[in-house]
Amino acid sequence: MSIFGSMTTAVLGLNAQSKALGHISDNIANSSTIGYKRVDSAFETMVLQSSQRLHEPGGVTAQPVFMNNIQGNLSTVQSPTNIAIQGQGFFSVSKISTQGSSTLVQTQTGTVASTAAYYTRAGDFELDKSRYLVNSAGYALNGWLVDPVTGTLHKDQVAPIQVNSLIDKPVATNSIDLSANLPATPTPGQKVPDSSIQIFDSQGNPRTVNFKWRQQADGDWRMVLDAPGSNSKPVDGTFTGNPATITFGQNIAGQTAVAQVNVVTITGNNTNGQDNLRVGDVYSVKVDGTTYSLKVTADNIGSIRTYSGLAGALANQINSASPAASVLATSSGQQIRVTARNAGTPFKLNTEVVSGTETRNTIVQQASTAATGSAGEIDKFQFPQTQVEIGDSFRISVNGKPITYTVTAASYQSYPTISDVVSQLAGKINQALGSSVTASAAGNILSIQANTAGANVNTSFNYLNSSPGVNTMSSLPSVASVAGVRQSRTVTLTGTPGDIGTQYTISVNGTAVTYSTTGDEMTMEDITAALANKINSNTSLSVTASAQGGVITVTAKTAASPTSTNTMSGTGSIVMGGASTVDVGDTYSVKTNVGTFSLPITNANVGTYNTPQKVLAYLAAQINANGGSANVTGNTLNVTSDATATGTVSDAPVQQFTLSQSAVIGQTPAHIGLTFGKTPETVGTLTNISTALVGTGTAVSAATQSAGADATVTFTVDYGFGPQQITLNLGKYQKPGGLTQYAGEEINVTQLVQNGAPRGQFKDVVFGDNGTVLVNYDNGRSKVIAKVPIITFNNPNALQRESGGVFTESEDAGKPNFNDPETNGAGAVIANSVEGSNVDIADEFTKMIVTQRSYSANAKIVTTSDEMLQEVLGLKR
């Protein structure tokens, strides 16, 4: 029996190892299957009979050992609908084909209604065409569903999770949270920027709420809430505005500018009737550091000729300068009158003369050549110098007749050297005495020869040099510069910036200019600047305006003294009456039988004719110069040549301006008052909210405003869908955070949020913390539609396996227990992850080698047993 028993046992061994190899093959084949749990082999001995005296071989059998409770590695994936379990438990899943039927599943804690009872660790779920979360094996994920109306999570039943909430209902805004720091010292003249937030009405339409800020005083602010499009306004209406006034300050009279006049006089000697201009002389006039010079040269001396010509040429030099000189020059005789181009602008003037090199000429008589039988006597004169000067005079007497040549400015240009002088003398001698003598010039030698053979010539010489004195230029101010002063007057405006429609009016010479406030002005300087701009924009006015602080300075456009009235009365004897001065712009005229003579007073001549007496003297001079006869006695012009002469005055227009004013109180716009603390304990924090001045608006502040209470303003808007109440949360009274006023120049908004949302379209579905299933919408909101339970078993390794990596309940596994993730030993739900197979390839290969060797050994036993049986059968033969 032992031989047959050994063969039977070996065959059982072969069968057991075959089963083990099948388990290994299944494991290796599913090493990449998501959520796969490996199957190990357990070998069990089969004993037929065994005692101390006898043992019969029974064999072996192989049983599968399921490793359902061993976790595979978790891998992170990009899909937001892939999930894995970290720890113990299974997902509840259903077959899509059976999801319509519902059964009761008995659990450890009671019954749960379910469409099917399958369990898996394969969590690679994706949305299918019907928007179920289905894994790669085609099983739909079950979960506890959320009631779409009440939002209650129903844990008494599980069902396939289907994403049906494709549209998110709009949520009307009912709360706004604002945290900001209002600057304690806003940038002067700059409006604090508005703040705004988008809210939503009950239909999901976007709306805007604007916050407008204004600091009225330190720690005192206005806040205006504006809700465009709403039928009811948070703040609306106006109240009687604050007082407004205009007062005039000091009036500074104007004064006409007078142009400075300096008279430059050129002086020097005159020789032989010639002004002693010397070639090489440089005449300079320096005005405010700029030098205007004229050098006398051989080329220009012929056109200058005299001191008067020099004055005119130098005046032209000043007037033709580029860039233009700050003065104008005119000449009269030997004087240059230098006048400032701009009346009231003084200038500094200096003169300088640099004299050219002086030449002192002489005549030296040479030895005479005596007369001969064939020729007359020759006398010679040498002129040693080479140059001559204007005014030099040379005289040669021949046979008692003097011949003279004087160097003039006119002749110098053509005859500038001593050789030219010698030639000119020779010519003049020949012209005067050519019948008796002949004169010739050879360089600087003058020769005179008697024309008759054997005759003598009687000669003598004389010369007179120009004066050696140096010419000079002197300057004296004849009219002093007087700076022009424009009339000005200050105007002070008072009021409260922020009021609307406050009117400030200033009338200039009867022309009214009005500015009406808009309420956007931050300071009184903004208001004064606006009124000043309106004055300046009216170009017909004779004034300009500038603003600083709350003060406007009105200034005349031109500098002019207050005009006075002058008269001219009488006939023959014309009396100048009225003021003791004359004004720029006046015109004085006298009509006589020899003509009508006028004198307009301008900025250029007012310095010369600044009194009535000087005006009359000018008119008298004009009458006398034109053949009449007149003189001045005091303020009377006596026209002795015409007893019917009359005078008239055209007075300058009035340059002074007059001002008048008026102010009209405007309206204070409705607003919410904000008060910030100033004590050490409350400084910078919100201490009071006042809605007393919201007008017909709906804004209401909280009744309790004690320290620590909520600082809120509630207002109602209506966009056509009924009243919508909104609470504006500004933090807590007397506590930092929320709305504050600390140091700074600009508003700093740190939080401005609201709780409304528009209608949303489905965006995606994701798994949240603790197994929740969330649908995300494009409006930024999320909605929980289900929760994934984790199902645990007392003996998960005893679960019945099905195709597709699912398990079903078995008697040995126990009843399922539906748990929240991470409770009662259940694992956690990990989003964006999948669980891999728990197969270890290296371990499986090791087991495969052992199985192969065991199988070969069992086969060897069969072969050996067969050979032994053959021996037994051979004994019979």
C-alpha cells in the first residue's frame, strides 16, 4: 500500500503546487491592476492514518489565502475624481445595469437601502455620459446623498453619485465686510479715492455699491453710499449748507513803470576844424556786463568823420546787436541817449575809450641843388613819419605863396599815409605854381624845382599836428528807473468744502464772475483756485487772479499809477489845470494858426515829461520851431502869436479796478457720519456712526455703539425684485481692525468682500476633505452633493471576489459597516490618488521558483513509484 499511497500523495502534491502556481500567475498578471488584492497559497496536510506504529501518506491540498486587508501603494494623479483609501475599508459601488433596483443591505448597525452591494478599492472614478462617477471596471461609486432642497445628508441609504446640479442658484448679497484705514492726513488738494464693490441682486445680476469718502476735520469723516440702479437709496437728499462769506483785504495801488535813461556824451579836441578821431580808437558802452564796441579804422573813419557821427555809429552798434540789447540807443550831436527797453527794469552802464597810437609828424628840409645853366634850383623836404592823423596840417611856402594840406576824415580813407600827403602837396603846388616851378613826390621826399634854367626857388615849411589829447565818454542817468507796480487786492473766502451749490461771486469793474461748488472740492484752496481760474478765463477783464489757501489775490494786468484828471483851458493863454502829474496814456494837444502840436505820454518819454510844466515847455518849443511864438509861465502856455490858440487833453483810461462780492449758501449732501477716537485708549478707532443726515436714504446704524459692539450700517436696496437688505460690517467700536483712521496720506483698503454670487454653471466635480463630493461652479461657489462612506468588515479577507476588482458580502466576512472616513477604524479618503496592487513581483518570483521545484520533486516521486511497481509485477514471471 505504501507504493500506491506515495503515488497518490505525489499526485495530490502536484495538484497543490499547480493551484499555488495559479495563484502566483493571477498575482503577477494583476500586478498593475488598480486596487487589486493578491492571493497567497496555504498548504494543508491530509492524514489518512498515523500512529506510533503506523503512518499512511495522506497527501496535501492548497487553499487560497486572500490579502484583502493589505494596502497597496498610493499614487498621486491629476484627475480630481480619482480617490484612494488610506487605511482599512472599501468603497461601495453598484453595477450600472442594476442601479435602478433597490435592496436593503443589512449592516452592523442596521439596514441601508442600496441599489447593489459591491465593494472595491479601485478608486479611478470618472464622470460617464450620464454624469455618474464610474471606475475603469464600470462600477458606479455609491454615497450618502445630500437633499438638494434642505441640504440634509441622508445616511439611511446609499446610491450611485450622479452630478445633476449643473446650475448654481444666484445668492443675493446681504452682507459686506469692509476693513480699511482712512488717512489721518490726506494728501492736500487730492480727493480720497472712492471704493467700490460688486454685489448681486436676487436674480444674480451684478450691481455696484460705491463708497465715497471725505474728511471734514481731524477724526471726522463723511461716508456716502451710492447704489446705482436701485429704486431706494442708502443715502439721498440734501440739507441747508454751512455759512459762506467773501471779505476783501488790503488794496495795493498800482504805479506806472518808468524806463531808465542814461545820456552818454563823447568829448574831445578839434584841430584845424577836424574832430580828433584817431584810427585805432575803441569806444565801448557796457550795459549789464555786455560790451558794445566800435573801433575807428581806416575803412570806417570816412563815414564817421565827427564826434556826432561816432555817436550815431555807436548807437547803431547797440541797436543792431544780436541777441538784442536790453536797451535802445538814439543819438543827438555828440550824445547817445540809452533807454531801457522794458520800463521798470534798471540797467547798469559803463563807458570806456581806448586810444589808438599817437603819431607826431615833422618836416625836415634837405640840402638844395643849386641852379645851373641848364636847370633851375631844386629844394627838397623829407617827411620822416609814415602815418598821419585827422587834423594834421602841412604847409609849404613857394616863392612866397603858402600851399597847405590838412588831413580830414573824408580824405583819410583815400590818403592815409605820409606818402599820400606828399603826393597831395606836390599836386597842389603844381596846380598853383606850375608855370614857375615843378613839384614831384618820391615816397616821403617832396622836391620843388624852378622851371627856368639858372633860376632859384624860395621855399619854407610849417606843420601843425592834431591835438594829443585823449577823447572821452561820460555817462549820466537822466531818468531813473521806476519799477512798475500792478494794483492788487486780496479776497478771502470762507465756507465748508463738500457743500453743493455754494456760490461765490466777485465782480470786477461791474463784471460778475461766479463759481458754484460741486461738492468734490477737498479744501477751500480748491474753491479759490476754481474761482481764480474762472476770472482768468475771462480775457476781457483787466485783472488776473491767483489762489493760495482760502485767499485769492486779484492783480491788474498792467502796471499803472492811478490816473488823474488834467485840463487845458483858455485861449491864447492856455492854463494846465487838475493834477500836478501826468499819466502814461495822456495826450496833450495845442491848436494854433501855425499847426496843431501834440505830445502823447508813453513809457518811453514819461521820465522826460513827467510834470505839466515840462509838457507845456515841449509844446511851446514845437510852436516856436514852426514859426509861431510861445512861452511858459508856471502852468500857463502863452501863445503870443495866436490869441485864439486852444488846448485839449485826452486823459489816460482808468487803470485801477474795483471789486464787489456776494456769497450764497449751498446745500450739504446727505451722508453717514464717522467719528474716530482721539484719546489714548481710542485713538484711530471707530467710536461713532451717525445716520442722522442720510436724508431720505435707508441707511441705519446700530443702536448700541459701546466699546466692543459690532459697528454696522444696514441699508436697503431695490433693483426691481423687492427690498434687499444689506449689512455693512465695519469692525467693532473702539477696537482696531475694520475701519480705522491712523497715520497716512492715502486710503488703504485691506478687505472689501460680500457674500452674494451670480448664477453659476457647472465647472467640475472634486473630492473634498472627509470624503465629501463637491461640485464647483464658474461663479466661484462650491456645493456638496454627497459624501463617500467607507465600508469595513470584521473579516475583509473572507469577502467573495467578483470580476472587476469588486467584492461581495460573505457569511465569513461578516456584515458591512458604513462609516464616515477616519472613524471606527475606517481609512481616510485621499483625493487625486489611486491605490495600486499590493502584489510584490520579487516575492511572487521567489514563490514561483519554490513552487516549480516542489512540483518537480512530486513528479519524481510518481516516476519512482512507477518503477518500483514494475519490479513488483516482474516477480510473477
